[in-house]
Amino acid sequence: MIEEKIEILLVEDNANDEMLALYSLRDLIAAKNIKVVRDGKEALDYAFTKGAFADRVAGNPQLILLDKNLPVVDGLEVLRRLRADPRTCLVPIVMMTGSAKESDIAASYQLGANSYVVKPVDFDKFTETARELGFYWLLVNEPPPDPLAPRKNDHDHAPSPTDR
């Protein structure tokens, strides 16, 4: 089965925020490389190839944009489960949510979020923020190896004196 590599998993239950995020990221990546799920259970099913996603080709996205306030399973619980599993523990996860509560920010970082971004209410600021997130995490940041992907040759570096 041939499947396009999903670069971003967007976990967002608000249709307006979803539309704004997709609009903001359109110049960076093709829309077909963004998978949108609308609740925490769906996010976990996607990540662990269960339920409706049991037949998808295993592999991790380069980035997960995760809302905190989700139906079924909340974003902090999704984050906790993703970080607890060796298959997903290294995937960069950005909490992108409307909550600016210090307790939510602290809990997110304690559970292993790579970044916490409060969604701006203003359209222009929201699109700029989403675009900057995508630019950094997809084009600037060097992603961790995907434990589900075939291993590349680890000899793609200059030989050190101990390699001789």
C-alpha cells in the first residue's frame, strides 16, 4: 500500500480553528500531507493504528498540533499516552490551545510537550502563528528518527578517528 507521508497531525475539534490552521500552512506543505482528527480518541487511534486507522501504513508525522480541550479524550491525556509509548515518545508535539492558564501550561510541559502556544483570537495573528510553527517544525527543526520507519545507514557522517 502506497501512502503519502503525513507531515502534520492536526488534532482540532473546532472547525474554524482547523480551517485557519490549514489555510496558514498551505504554502509550506500540501494539504494532503496534513491529517486532521477531531477528538482525542481519534488522535490515539491514528497514532497507534487502531480503530478506523488500523489499515494505515504505520509511521509518525513530523509534528502533532494538539488542542488541549478535546471531546472524548482530552489533549493532556493524549499527550500523556503519546509520550508513554516508545513508538511516539519522540514525535514533536505542540499544544496549540485557547487556554493561557498557568496550570495548563505547566501540565503540558510536565507531560512532555515540546511547545505550548495560545491560539490568537485575531485572524492575522492566528495565521501568522500557525505559519511560523509549521516553518520551524517542518523546515528548520531536525526531526527525531521515526522508530517505525526503516533504519537509514548510520554511516552518513564524516569518519571519526575511532571509526578507522
